[in-house]
Amino acid sequence: MFASSGFRKSCVVAAIATLAASVTPAWAQPTKAPAPVANEFTPEVGQQGKDVVWVPTAQTLVNKMLDMAKLTPQDILYDLGSGDGRTVITAAKRGTRAFGIEYNPDMVELSKRNATKEGMDGKATFEQADIFQADFSKATVITLFLLPELNVKLRPTILDMKPGTRVVANSFDMRDWKPDQTARVEGKCETWCTAYLWIVPAKVAGMWKLAHGELTLTQQYQTLTGELRMRDKTLAISSGKLDGENISFSVGGVQYSGRVRGDAMDGTMAAGATRSPWSAARGN
């Protein structure tokens, strides 16, 4: 009985040894490199595009631009000339609905591959289109890395967007539309390291009727000048500024601050420690 049991154990041990010798564990097998994709597009810095050459934005500046825009998951971001997709993908990682518009179809496909690698497939969306013909009217944040003349060409469309829309650009400005904020990043950014922020202002130029007079405003983007006529005197306004729909200016030592809502605006006026409400409607 004992001898028979030992014989069976010996056979089992021998069989296991033979199997172990013939089968290499998965963890011990050499890792195979993924087969290269034939003719997969790889961009080159400085390659010619439709209107510009391609230069990637440093990731540190991408982060800064989105911080300056105060990007939230409630925003809708459009990157005009989205290149390799890094700005759109970074925005998508922050929970934002993010879209890239890019003219080069190879770059569009590259962006889609990059989004997949970063786990943002379906969250970062890319479209092959001309930025001057594409519809980005639903954007609350726009990002750019275009030459100044292209920024200026886009400017009328941007200024017609909803007041409060934030526009952030890498390195190139909007000429006489001065930025609301400028920042520069250091460290892992060697070139093209300046970001500009603009906030689309409400349109307030013209005459407004107040309970105590008529307010005439002249607007140069977010800067206001003008005058307030009250009975027999006319006072010039100073420190006039727009921050999206928010308006502020001073007249005769009284500080006005309020909000513009189409053809109406309202807020408070402060003379020293005294505050009172005011409202105005656009005149004819």
C-alpha cells in the first residue's frame, strides 16, 4: 500500500516537472514591442500649415492659460488651431467640454490618438475645419496660438460673442484690443511663454436714460469714456471699465457699479458711505 502510493506520487511529480520545463510563465516571457503603425503621421516643429507654422505650446503655459480663464466643468472650450490637441485634452481632463478645430487632417487624427492615449477619447473632440468658417459661437472659453493678424481677423467674431466669454492666447496679442491680464511662465517653457487674457465686453456705446439724467458712453473695447447730463450741468465720466457684463465708472465723485443686461443696466452708486440703487435703459 505504501509502496504503491509512493509510486503514484513520483509519477505526478515527474509529470509536473515535465510540464514546467515545457511552459514558460507569462511573466517570464519577453515583452513584445507593439508593431509600428505604417505611415503614422508625426508632426515636426516648424512644419507649414494653412496660415501658420506649427509650434507646440509648452504644457506649463497650457496650464497657465486655462488657469487664467478660470476654466470650470461648466465651461465649453474651443481651441482654434488645435494642433496636436494638448490644450483640448488638458481642458477635458479638468472636466470641461472641450473642442479643437484644426485645418490639417493629419493633425486632427494625431489629436484623436493622443486623446485616446490620455483616456480622453470621447471627451476631447476634434474637427477638421477652417477656423474662419467654423461655428464656435457656443464657446465660453477660446484658446489661441495664432499670429496677431489672424487674431485681429477673428476679433469681430469674438467681440460679437456673449459678454464674459474668455479668450486666452499664447504670445500673440490683439493689437489695439489690450489684454485684461498678462502672465508669463518660467521653468519648463523656453520659448513662447507669455499668455494674454481678454474678456469679451458687453456693448454699451450710446445714450442711456437714468432717473436723474442722460448718460452717453463711448466704448473702446473694455474702456469707457463719456458724460452724464443732469439738469443744467454736464459731467465727464472717469475710470470707465467693462468686465464682461460688469460695468463701473465715476461721475462727479460718485462711483457707479452695475451689470449690463442687453438694453438695460442696473447697480448701485456710492457717494462716500452712502449707497443707493440706479438703473438705466438704452435711449433712442
